[in-house]
Amino acid sequence: MMADDHDGTTSGEAAETAVEKHASSASPGVAVERADRIPNPGFPPERLRVTDTDPAKERAAERTVSGLFLLSVVGSVLAVVAYFAFPIVEGDPSTIRLNNLFLGLGITLGLLGIGIGAVHWSKALMHGHELVEERHGTRGSDETRAKAVEIFQAGNAESGFTRRSLVRNTLIGALVATPIPAIAIFRDLAPAEDPIALLKHTMWEEGVRLTRDPSGTPIKASEVTIGSAFHVIPEGLTELESHKLEEKAKAAVLLMRLPLDRLNEREDRQGWSYDGIVAYSKICTHVGCPVALYEQQTHHLLCPCHQSEFDVANHAEVIFGPAARPLPQLPITVDEEGYLVAKSDFTEPVGPSFWERAL
Amino acid sequence: MRFTGWAANYIDERTSASTAVKTLGRKIFPDHWSFMLGEVALYSFVVILLSGTFLTFFFDPSMTEVEYEGSYVPLQGIPMSVAYHSSLDISFEIRGGLLMRQVHHWAALLFVASIGLHMLRVFFTGAFRKPRELNWVIGFLLFVLAMALGFTGYSLPDDLLSGNGLRIIDGMIKAVPLAGGWISYLLFGDEFPGTDIIPRLYVLHILLLPAILVALIGAHMVLLIVNKHTQFAGPGRTNDNVVGAPVMPVFAAKAGGFFFIVFGVIVLIASLFTINPIWNYGPYDPSPVSAGTQPDWYIGFADGALRLIPPHLETVIFGYTWSWNVLIPLVGLLVFLAAAALYPFLEAWVTGDKREHHIAERPRNNPTRTAIGAAGVTFYAGLWAAASSDLIATHFRLSIEGVIHALQFVTVVGPFIAYFVTKRVCLALMRKDREIALHGFESGRIVRLPGGEYIEVHEQLDDYERWKLVSYEEYQPLMVRPDARGRITARQRVRASMSRWFFEDRISPVTQRELESQRH
Ligand code: FES
């Protein structure tokens, strides 16, 4: 594109006439167009840089720039040296830090040397005048547009796209139909089962022992003291050949003992607890984080993800935060050896809500 | 020199490169510090591509379970996915691996941040106006893609923290009416977490999303060249010219140098500051979680939106569950993003201005737009702060309930306050500009008049300085007028009331006549 060097005020007039010349025909809408606007004063007189006037300064700037470029070379060399001079020694994490630090600093120097040098070169030494380039409207000229219309019309006439409507419409139909197989073949992104059924069951069933997470050792009722909280998984989870995490993501449970006078149990859940010991799903009913923080004093469970708070003393109902539903309760009892066991699976789906959850 | 000539000729005879050089070589780019924000975004993306390519040579996205045998002692013997194992190996076994991981992560944070700031610059200066509305939309898509790339990348190491992020995504997807459970099942290839999600995200992260991103960056750049860059008002600068430095050599040197500076600063940060120390978190396990963990900053607003919803919002209708506690934030954010994407079209409709605009406005000179922007920023900031509600509460020893309620207030009422205050401030600034343009500024020189009175001498601006203060666009509210058939359409009425909302309060620029009468 044409770019004119402007020198001070003279081209100011040029700028002004440009405004007149291009005063576009497009509607200004509700813009106010005044006749007595203050006119554009044109370009101010140019200011010279010290490097333009003082040859000594110019030479100094030249030296600075090439010095920076040299520094960059030094940095790159240092980076390679650091790569070999600071190897990672197994079992010594500090060597990783040193390798990271010195390799990084070398590369940094290599990059910043070039960067700062080039910018300084452009600012101090390159021809510093501002240049002016004219803008033209974005739209094509009338001829160009007429030509484009002509081409489309010719294309239409020669193919008969509008005229042969049957051909056109069947083509559109075919194009709409082709992506359908692409959608269908995504079905096998997951196995054939019905996910909704899977969501409604966990590993828990009658007689399954409550065991510690992650060791898998069973828990005696007598071990659960007031104020303690156990992170619990169903017995057999650790031995699973597959789907260990998937089952854990549904079956994780928290176990706590509350003083009997604090425990407020629902009528229909009589017998779900054992001697003040209650078990609740650890999977937040909001969007599924593990509700891992237990406050012994208040018997509140706090979800660290979005701070939903559940009151264990009152069947884990929501007292704060975005969760909508209480944590599902796992009915428990003890077996003849005194170990805590489940009385059944959860009686409702655990974790976040889904469309078919209540069905 | 002979070689250069020969090579140039060789290439031109085969590519017509001289045409490109002729058209683009002396293109003019105006200069302003805020124009560099977009450049930072572009350059950090190049850094992301380079460091990311290095990482792909060593990363293995498989979710097969293995036992850790690497050199990081605390995790030895612990079962984990191959993906997590190989992320640890990149950090601990490969020289420069940790550096590249950190470069990649820091550059990604900077990438999204600079896009965000660049968008704010474009918004507040009205640089999205005709003919750049479509480029605004492309830029918006780039922003969304950048966040998607960030999130998919963040998930790849399969550590405890990123796994929890995926768990949250899973929970949100499940809340989608009709198909949520199915979508989650298909996405994860099984029940959550399954063994497919990391490889799938990996393909999205290194292939599909970057390909779209690169294509859109290309389109963004082409339109930038076609439309030419906006410039701020200044003496000699008009709507019909571009004033600045030519690509060859000044802009090329400056921009090229700036690329190296951005790259260098990212590497410097990466060599000094640890980011995402996955070895501290351990492999993903659905059961443990640590308090006080944070997502990457750009996910904060979505996470915060989830936190600010009051309890118990869920209804069951005919047996089907509507999880409003997830759907409201989700839809709210989509509406917010859509509003940002479509704003240029709204403003164009309200003003009815069909002219091209190449002068970047000073934010104060369009008070309503600037106020709307400030309201949007406040809304976003409220959500964003909410993502750290627990940290704010523990750090300042406040109750979490108090923090949440305060941020609910900021998010809901804050935007209105911000709108009102910003608009007033803009108008006050315009009034002050007008005052200065007319009467000059206080020189600080006190003079005693013959009558004994003291006055401070006002010094007039010269024409060049004044130009900045008087050369802005002014709009007035639309008058409702009956159309050709003598009717006033509802559309017209809406447009009129919108334009009243936009332009009722306005300050006209100083005119030539006012200036002259002031002088005499
Ligand atoms: S997942 Fe527990 S509060 Fe959101």
C-alpha cells in the first residue's frame, strides 16, 4: 500500500481533505453531524530523537543493540552448559530445581537478549517518522460487486440451481442425511449397558462389611469412638479386577458416631444406625466431590468443592451451600463378629442429580 | 548480496512472493500500549505450541493402572494411571521437562489472560464497531476455545486435583435435562471416571481444538489486515487514514522483538515459580480431596457461579429431576457469554450508524457502553472471587456463609452500582474535558489584578492537545416517527427507548463557534 512520509504540519491539510473526500454515504444513524466541528489540526511538528541528532548517541545505541544480541548468544550457550552441568540425580529433588532454574535462566537470557535488542533497535535507530496510509472502505467497489453478482448468476444459470428445484431439493435432503451416521456411530463411545440403571446401584448390599479406605480392613463398632470419622469403602473393593475407581466413586462412605442424644433420626429410618454410628454417602449431592471434611463439634460435613454443608445430626440435611438434597444414608448394623456391615444398598441413587434420578 | 538477489528471484518466480511483499511490506500499524495485548496473546500461543509439542513426545495419555517406580520417593509403589506416571516422569526424569511443563502452563494462563484483556480493550474503545463486528465474534470464539484448551490440558495429568475438576464437569453434565446421564456415560466411555476420558481429552487438546484455534487465528489476522488496525484520535489522524510505523522494518522489529520478550518472560517465570505441582496431589482417586484447592484462574468464574447458588434448588416434576442449582449457573453463564458475543450488533442496531469506524474511542466518551462494560466486569469479578470463597474466608478469618452472602450481593447488585457509578464518572470526565478544551487548564500561576483581586491564570491548550478532547462521536436519542404507512412499530419503540437509555445523558463536544466566542 501507498504510505506517505509526513513532515510536520503541511500534510495536516491533506488529512483534512481526506475527511471531506471520503465523507461516506452510509447512514450515520442517530449520530450528530455538526457543520461547525473543530477541524483536525493536522500532524504536529515532528520531534527528533537524540539518536537522530547526536552521532555519538547513535553509535552508543548501536553498541547497546549488538551487545544485547551477543548477550543472547551467551544465554543460549549457558543453557546448554546448564543442561549438562546440572543433571537430575535420582532421589535428590533439589537437583530438579537446579536443572529447572539454570536451564530456564539461560534460555531466558537467550530470548530476552534478542527481544530487548530488537525493540531497542527499532526505537532508537530505525527511521522514526510516522507514516500515513489511506484507508478505503471495506466493501468492494461497485464494479467488483457487480462482477461478483454476475458470476453467481452465471453459475446459477449454467447449473440450473434455482430452475431445477427437484435436483436442488434432493441434494439438500441428501446433505442433511449424510451426517446422521456420524452421530449414530458415537453410540459405541461407551458399552451397551443402560447408564441410568448403573447410576442407581452401588457395591453395597446386605452383609457387606464396612472397611477402611484405602487399606480395606474391616471396622469393629467398638473402634468408632465419638468424634472420629472413618473413610469407608465396601469390603472387596480393593480386590476388584476392573472398575475399581468407578465403584469407589459411588460407594465411598463416611462413618461417624454421635452421642445418642444428639442424633435425630427419621421415623422411617429406625434401625439404620447402630448405637449412634451412622454411615452417609461421601459423594456430594451437588456435583459429586467427596464430602471429606468433618467438624467434630457441630457434626457438620463440609464439601470442599463448593462449601455445601450437611448436618449429620439431622439426617445429613443441607444447611448451607448449593447442594439441594441430603447425603444418602447407608443402613448399617453389626455382624456376629462385631464388624459393621451394610443392611442393604443405598435406598436412593448417590451423588449428583440426574434427569431420571427420582423415577 | 548476489545470493539474496538470486534467492529472492527463485522464490518469486515460483510463488509470486513479491506481490505479498508489495501489499503488506509497508502496511502501517499504529502504536499504543494497549494494542500489544492481542500480540501477547498471539505470542504466548506460539510458546504454547512449542512447549506443548515437546511435552507430547513424552506424555502418554493412557489410563491403564500401573505402580509408580520413578524417582520421586513419596509416591513409590502407589498405583496410578500411566498418564499421571508419565507426567511425573516429565517432571522428574527428563532434563528440562519440568521447565517445559511450567512454560506450557504459565503460557496458557497468560494466553487466556491476554485474550481477556485484549477483549476488554476492544470493548471499551468501541473497536468492535463496523466493520469489525465479525472479527469481534471470531475473537470471542478464540476466548472460549482458549478456555476449553486450558481445561482439557489441565485435566490430562490425571492427578487428584484435575480429576476432581472432571468430577465436577461430570456432575454438571448429569444435571442436563433429558440426556445428562447418557451424555456423561458416552463422554467418559463408562461410569465416571472410566478409562477413556484422558485419551479423549488428549485428542481434543492436541489436535481438534488447536486446529480450530489456528484456523480462527488465521481468520482473525486476515480480517485485521483487511480492516486495518484502529487508532486513537490524534492530530492528523482521521477515520480515513492509518498513522504509524510500517511493517518493514519498524513494526517487524518491534513485534518480532516483543515476541522474544514475551517468550523470555514466560521462561523466566517458569524457571523461578512452580506451577501445578502435581506430585503433591497424588493420583486421582474419587474419595480423598484436599481443602483450599483452586482451579486455573479462567475457570474461576464458572466454579464461582456454582458456589453462589442458594441451597435446595431442585424440583422433581412428573418424576423427572430439574437441578436448578446447576442449570441456573450454567444457563446464566451461557447468557452472559452470548451477551458479550452479540453486544456489537445490539449497539449497531441502537445507533443505526452504518458508517465505518476506525478511530478507537476513549472509554469516557461513550458513557453507557463503558458503564455496561463495567457492570459486566463486576459480575464476572463477583463470580470469580466466589471461586476462592473458602480461601477468602480462612485467610481473613471470616465465616464462609458471610463471604458467600457478600459475593452474592456483589454479583447481583454490584453490576448495577458499577453501572451507575461508571456512567457518572464518565460524564464528569467529559465535562472536565470540555471545560479544559474551552478554557484551558490551570497553570498554577497566580496573578494579582490591578483591583487587588487574585486569579489563577488559565493556559489555553494548543490545537494539537485540544483535538484529543473534542474529536469524539456524539449520538442523540432516536425520535419515534411514524413509518410510511403512518404506524409506529413496536420495534421502533424498543429501539427508541434503547437509544434513550444509551444517549439521554450526553455531553456535546466543543464546537468551533463555542471556541471562538470563548476566545473573544
Ligand atoms: S460438589 Fe459438593 S458442594 Fe459442589
